Amino acid sequence: MADNGAGGGVVGSAVGDGAAVDGAEQRQRGWERPEDVLAQAVDILRAPRPNILPRFSRLLADLVPHTAVAQLSGVCTHSPTNAFGPTGLAGRIASLELAHLAEAVTPGRPWQGEAVLAGRPRPAVAVAAAPAGSNGALLVLVRPSAELLPDRPLAVLQQLWELVTTHSHHRAADAAPVHAAASRASAGARARAIAELSGAHASALSAILAPLRSAALDDATARRSATELAVGALLDLRAGAELDRTLSEEPAATAFARLADELRPLLRHSPVRLDLLPPAAGERSVPADTAHAARAAVRATVLTMMEQDGLTRLHVSWQFVADGVRAVVRDDGPGLLTADALAAHRTSDRITALAGRLAVDAVPGWGTTVTVDLPLTEPAATGGPDPLAGLQPRELDVLDQLARGRRNREIARALLISESTVKFHVANILAKLGVSSRGEAAALAHGAGMPAPATLYAAS
């Protein structure tokens, strides 16, 4: 084995040479038949999320003997780092140690060797998986000895981990609303705590660096060594903050690209054309749960729209508006779709759990537009109810135009809709706002901060 340089504390190699001792073969007897392996897998998947790792550890005791097990997962923002085993060992395995090891492990290729875990080098086995649409997951088993395992148990371990991580990813992507809300809150709290700790430790280490760099100290060697240690600690702190951000957020462009990969197979054998418009500010980060909810809502909407007759085109777009993300799905179908049609997918519940809003704007003969607005931050407390809260996104667009003093023909031209559709929306706006004239509606709009600045306006 040779030092691969990853993380400064990992020595090992990907498995492929079949090296082993006879004792390891003896421990596989309970895993020889396919039905036995499947039974073990089912037993793992039946476990509640907090019990998966302990049950996994017990089931692997004969296949891969180990003293502790740990995971680093981008699938779950609620608890990305987890460990099971003796407190003195499992309780001391750090997320940065797992992150360093993750750099040495290739998804799909089991790894075994020596890695720094719980503060010192230990023999270990690691497998990584990267389900489509996730940030990947690493499983590490701390071995009782440096004895190499043969290929077969490691191949079984790899496939089991692929199965568990894929299952966990689907549970996260299709999580119940209460779980999505809890995960979002937990991720935000963890990010704030890490940011505060990083700031405090960075200040302390910076204070140590100042006197150690002072010319008044004549022990240059000691000063240089201490400086290098302190700088290394600062880099580790920054890496920890970046690791947490990576696990709880993802760039908008990456999130949309994953959505595109999920949608294309749905229309591969369909005559319906799919147009995709990614967000302009693709480098901006989006909370993982927000990205999951947006993708789930778009998938459900596309599946529902595909059930309509006469559909030839679908347009999907994401954009940043104010302090949130807006996902829009528009079709050229019969224009008879209602919000109830999405109820089977629990789309509205998932969006509401994240303080978002779903609107369905169907115009007979012209098609349907489904708009999903999800906030990027927790909603701030307000002094009273929003008078415009009952309006749909398209109605808000029309009201914005009214607030600019434009007539129906000008509004139709600006929003690329017919003049009769504008009249339809204006009538709904007056009824929902409880006013009798366009002037009163415009006055309410001005009180709510309309018209919006031109740079923030976008027709859906």
C-alpha cells in the first residue's frame, strides 16, 4: 500500500487484488445464498432512519468484522455525520476525518487501508455511493486488525450501501411535509452554530498567531512550528464550514441539471416537446430541502400534465425572485387542470411545509401554468395579514401592471396573453380584494409595495 496523499491521514487502496486470509471466508456462510442476502437487505430497509446504522452494523458483524461504524451523508441534511459503536471510539470520530477519507474513496469501489479516525491511524474499510440527485454518502467500518478482506464480502458491502443510500435519498426527496420542515430547520440551526463556532475559534487562533509571529521571540524554530500548526487549524475550521455548506446546500444550476436528468426519461418516448430554462444566477446556492421540494413539485406537475389529451409542449423554468425561488411549469394543453389534480402527489403539502406557495392558473383553450414559490429564508413576522395573499402569481402580475396605470391592451401585450384573459384576471382580482374599481385595486397594490422594480419583474 502507498500513501495517496488525501487528507494527510489516509493510507490504503481500492480493493481488487483478492488478498485475504482463510478466516474471512469462514465468516461469509450466512451470506452465501441470494435469498439470505436479500433478507438481510430487507431487514435494514425496514428499520426507522435512526436505527439504520446500528442495524447495519449488527448485520455486517460476520461479513465484515468491525469495532465501530460511521457515515458521512449528503442525502440527509438533518444528520449528515453519524456513528455507532463504543462511545470512546465512535463518539470521537470527527466529520473532518470522514471528509478526508471520502477524498480517497471512489463511489462503487470498496477501499481498505489505514486512516486517521478518532484521532489516530486505524485499519478501516470504506465504501462510497452517489445516487443520482444526491451529494453522495460514505460508510466507514473501523476494523479490529489490519487483515485484508477478500473481494466478495466487500462487493456485497458495496451493493448493500448502494441500496441503503438510494433508499434514503428517495425518502429524503419524497419526505413527508413534517420531515421536510424539520430537516430544513435543523440544517439552518446547524449552519448557524457552525458559523458561530468557526468565528470564535478563528479569532482565538488569530490571537495566538500574533505573539508567535512577533520579532521579540528568538526561538524561530518553535515559532515557525507553532505558526504552521495554528494555520493548519484555521484551514480545518474553514473546511468544516465549507463541508457543512456543501451538505446542506447546492448550486441552483446543479439542482436544475438534476431535475432535467429526471424529466428527460419521462418524455423520451413521448411526442411532447420539453423546453428547459435554467436559473440565470446558477451559481447561487439553494438549501437542499428547497431544491428537493422544487424538483418534486415539478416532477409531479409534469406527470399530471402528461395525462392530458392534446399536449404537445411543456416549458419548465426556475428563476430567483426577491428572496425566493420560483419554479414554473407551463403546457399547451386544454387548460382544464386544477390544483386538486396534484393532490395525489402531496405537492401542496410539501410546499406549505417550507412556507412556500403553489398556484395553478388554467385558461381553457390556452393551457395551464403551475407556479411554485419557495422562500430561501425563513419568513419574517409581519404586523398583519397581507391583503394580496389570496392572489395567484398571474393575478399578481396583472395587478402589478394595473399599479403602473396600464390598460387591458397594454397588460395583454406585456404579459403575452389575450385581452379577454386580462379581463378575466381583473374581475377575479377585484372580487378577491373586495374592491369595486381598478383604482381601488391599484391603491391596495401601492400600499403593498407595487409596482415591483423593473429588475425584479418576470412574466411567468
